Amino acid sequence: MSWRKITFIVAALIILLGGSAALSRVFINMKPDPPRRPGDGAKRFVKAEAVAYTDIVSPLRREGRVVASHDVLLVAEAAGKIEMGEVPIKKGRSFKKGQLLATIYKDEAELALKARKSNFLNLISNILPDLKIDYPDEFQTYYDYFNKIKFDQPLPVMPAPKSEKLRVFLASRTFISEYFGLLQDEKNLARRSLIAPFDGTFSQVNYEVGAYVNAGSQIARMIGTEVLDIEVPVENHNSKWIKIGDKVKVLSRNNGDTLDGRVVRKADFVDAATQSRSIFVRVQQFHDDDLLAGEYKVVEFPGQRIARAMEIPRSAVFNSNVVFTVVDGELKKDEINILKVNETSLIFNGLPEGKMVVTEPLINVKENLPVEILAGANSQKAGK
């Protein structure tokens, strides 16, 4: 290739590149300027209020679950077959305090107890002649005790020996040991009868009538229905405003029914997962269907009086406890002392009265930004 052709090609490339650059500059100049974000030279309008402290009573509404004040396991204390009582052992079946729920097969235990009572009567009949000769003053007491013992009734209380000599005599004839052995057998027999300790219902049934159980088997779970509590988890920082004995309102989630309740206890620990503290509310008077274990209710706590405080929206606070204030027409950051946090607002103090605090969330702003308070807001002059 000749130098003339090479020179021509290079010159053509230079001209092409130069033209492309010039054309790109023209297109860039034709592009419209992007909208400018508010900056130091753009004034914004904000909602603000002058700080003014008053006494505030702030109620607290939280949701809680109804729990039974009694929740126990029905456990077999002896081995044997479950026999029918006064109430069928079925899930959801209700019972009354003192009713016989079931028995663990006890025929053999009853016969063994009667046999032992017979031996005890024989023992007393053998020592009565000696008592009549050596302890004539005590003979009638133990003769009457002999007549009081019945096979189908609990063992009467043993007469207390009136002298050390008589006590040694009774012990040597195994009277005292047999007496306490009989008491133990009666207790073991009584454990085979399962009596309802409260008004309630079966919430879970593991064994029914006819099943064989061992000692320690969990037959069923029982919950009390006479006394019900509502367990309400409350944030730890808000739980301090709730006192034991406070009267509360219990509201239904689905209708307007209202019940009166009272705070009966507060947990002395905080749940590690939720950082909440359980508050227990008790409703004394209710109809059968007003409260059911397991359902959720809304509880309204009255709250305590907070002296010299102010309430603003939670969205106006950032970084936990920082707010914007307006000073000489510019935004400033200030820290506040938060006293109570509600669902959509919070109660605070810590700012001088009269200072203008911004009551709305602000985005893409910084300190010293020129602002103007919206008309209709509290438009007093900002404090310095």
C-alpha cells in the first residue's frame, strides 16, 4: 500500500472521530436538566407544633389470650383398669367440683383393707383383757374404740395413750404400727378414686374407660372453667404504667360486648423472644359463652396520669429518640425523653416549652435546611 493511501485513510478516521464527538456534544446539550432535589437553596414546608406540657392520661389497648386459672393433668396414682365414674372421660365433657371422674380397679384393694381391719380387730380383742387387769381406767376407752371400727367406714382416730407405760404396752403389742398401716392402706385405696378438684372440662384425653394404666400415667388434661384469666403480653417499657388492682375493660374482637376485669398479677420476668411482660386480667362475672379458654380478647388498660408531658406521632421520631425542631426558620436535631410509647403516638418531655417540634416524618433532609411551618399548624415563632 502506498503512503498516499495510508495518509488518506488516517485523515478519514480523524475526521470521522471528530464528527462523532461533536455530534455527541450536541445531543448532550439537548438533554433537559434533571429536576433538582430540595437543597440548601429550596425551602420546604413542614408541620410543627409548639412544645406545651400538660398532664396526660393515656390508656393502653392490647390483645391477650384467655387461659384457665387451673390447668392440671389427671394422673393415675395406682395401676389398674379405668372404671366408669359419674362423668364420661371425653374431650370437651364438663364436670363439677367433687364429682367422681373415674376409679382405678380397686376391688382387690378393698378386700385387702377389710382383711387387715379384721386382723386389727383381732389384735384389739387380744389386748383388752390385759388392759382390764393392768389399766382398768383405760379399758372402756379402747373397748369403745373397738366397737367404732366398721369395715365400710374410715378408721376412727386412735385414742391417745394417757401414760408412757401404756404407750409402751400398746407399741409392744404392735397396736400402734398396725393402726398407721391401716391408715396408709386407706390412703392408697382413696387414690384409686379420681375426684374433680374444681369445676372444669377435659381439654385432652389420653385414656378412656376400660383402658389399663400404670401408676403415673397421664389419663387426661383438665382446665378450670369457673375462674378464667386473660394473659396479655405488654412491652416491658409500657408495663410500668399498669398496676395490680387496676380496673380494665375486656372487649370482644368480633362484637361490641364489654366485660369488667381487674389486673390480678404481673409476671416478674420478661419473655426473651418478644421482650414483653405478661399481665394477667381476671373477669369475675361472665356467662358461659362470654369467655372461653383459648380465645383472644382486647383489653383496655386505663393507664396512669403522666405529669407535664406532650404527645406526638411516632413517625416524627427517628433514631429512637431524635426529632426535628425549627429554630430561626431552619431544621435542627434534638433528643427527647420518651415516657410512653403507644401504637401510633408517643409521650415525651425534655424540650423547652415553646420550641417548635416537627410532627411529621421528613425524608431527604438535613440540619440547617430552610423550612417554613405550614399554615394551619401551630405557627408560633420558633424558639431559639
